Amino acid sequence: MIPIRYVEPVFRPPSEAESLILPVTDGCSWNQCTFCEMYTAPQKAFRARDEAEVIESLRLTGERYGDQIRRVFLADGDALVLPTRRLLTVLDAIRTHLPAVRRISSYCLPRNLRKKSQQEIDELAAAGLKMVYVGAESGDDAVLAAVNKGETFDSTREALDKLGAAGITRSVMLLNGLGGKALSAQHAAQSARLINATQPEYLATLVVSFPQGEARLRAGFPGWEPLTQHELFVEMEALLSALELKRTVFRSDHASNWLVLKGTLGADKDRLLAQVRQALSGQAALRPPWARGL
């Protein structure tokens, strides 16, 4: 048993399936996005973990599994909200107690990097932070405001540029359908503009979904109407058509996606667009409804 205290539910990106999940915070420091249900449970109220607890968890984990753990994911929703000094202390403890670790990663809210200088982010990179997952959701300011994201095109771009300058790998997520019917076209266009401007190493798209219902989103976005399956493909075609990327690994294979897409942009742009157009014409193999576990 791993000697770390977890507060359920615990979330991590799919690519961190083999990582040690190390909570340095509980919950999300913003937690006001009306499309997100991840940290709404009472026990997930935001708090920073006690530094001594985190270090002791690492020491005990290292005693048992120190030569086996290769990757660490700093949880919960936005570990980089912590002061740089505390993060550097945790990164140093990982090096000390888990010497086999080769990659440390975390989620990141763009707003939290506004408080950190480029020098601080460079220090985090030098201390071992290798990869950050940024839920941009959209590049369109109207969409971001409607869902109370607390970010703008400019704040997200600034964060991605800082991370890129530090050599930290950036994995960006966009939400297909987040703008609803009314804002779909500008959601696709401005999201593509954001990604083109920052050239992240990884890009993923998920379909916006609401297992607990849409009431929270509609409270601030009363005109929101969900896209049909066909309209989701139209939006995806618009996004891919507008992307001008040099070498970004693209994935649209989350359980929420009807159509599984994988490739590198721009090398595979024509093939990916062809797959989307097959879906638009009803000729593509789609994920069955029962398999879209959310």
C-alpha cells in the first residue's frame, strides 16, 4: 500500500496512468468553471497540503518503492498555485527519496503562472518539472467568460509561452462543443489561433459533457444549446482546418469523443481532416454510445 493520504475522487490525465499520484494540494484553487464537476464534492474543497506531510509521504514511499517509480504527477487540480519555494522543496524531496523518477508533471491553471516570473518557472524546470497539462478549454474570450473560466486568450497564451520558454512540455486541452450552437464557429477559430500562437507539444480535444446535468453551466450561459453529433464534427473540421502547427502530437481519443483521432500536426493534417469529413458524410466508424463512459 502506498503511504500517501488520498482524498477521493482523485483525477489525473490518461497519460499518467503509471505515475505515482502525489497530492500537494486538495481540490482546485479556482473551482468556478461551470462546465467542470471534478472538484465539486465537499471533501475536495481547496487547501494546500501540509509541507511536512508531503515530504514524509515521499520519504515513506521512497523506502518501499524508491527504485521502482519512474513518474510522479503532482495533484490535485492546480499544483502550481503553490509558492515556488514550496514546489522546489517538493521537487528536491522527489529527487532525494525517489531517485529513479524521470518525469514530474502536474495540471496548471494559466492564472497561477501570472504570479510567477520567468526565472521562477525556469527554476522549476531545472528542478525536474518536465510536463504541464493546461486546460485551455477555448481560445475565445466570449466562451471563456460564459463558462466562468477565469481566463482569457491572453492569460492562457502568456502561461503557455512562459512554460515553453522554460522548456517544459505543454499538453493543452480544448473542449469540443463548449461554446454551444451560438458560439461554435468563434470557439473553433479562436482556439485554433491560440494553439497556432503557442505551438504546444501536445494537443487534445474532449467533448464537453455533464454527467450531473447542465444546470450549473446554464446558470451563467442561459442560451447554451448542446451541439449535435454532426455539429461536433463540423466544429472539429473548422478547428483542424485552421490549425497551422509544426510538430504537435494530437489526440482526440478520450471516452467522450465519438470519433477517435490520432496523429501529428501538421504532418497528418490532411488525413485527420479526411477522417472528420468521413464522419460528416456518415461513413466513419464511431464509438458506440455505450462506450462513451464519462
